[in-house]
Amino acid sequence: MYALRCDAGNQAIWDGLPDGPRQRLTLALADACADPLRFTQPYGEDDGIMRTLVTEDVLAVIYLGHQTKTLRIYQIDYLG
């Protein structure tokens, strides 16, 4: 299990999402924390570190710290 890390700016974006997109992002991040390579896609070249997490209305760029077992949200984009 990976621990989720999110800075204040991305937390504000996450908190500001409409209810449905926020809930879908929350569930998708929980899945990604359990198995990040299964529930995310490569961001550009597949280095296993920079990944994207996509729901129907949100795209998040995340950084996987495999040694520290952390998943850090790098960017959140609302597509709705």
C-alpha cells in the first residue's frame, strides 16, 4: 500500500471539484494507492514513476516513490 501525498494547491483543486468528480477521483486514488501500476497509465515514456490517473472527468498526474511507498499528486485537471 502506498501513502498518498498532496500539496495544499492540489488539495484545494481536489476539494473544489463537484461532488461526482471528487468522489470518482477519491476512489481512483484509493485503487492507485493499493496497486499504482495497475490503476494508472504511463505519463509519456513508461518509466514506472510518472503516471496518469484518469477518470471520466478528471486527469491527475502522479509521481510514484517506489522506495518510500508514496504516491504524490503532481497535478489535477478537471475535464468537465
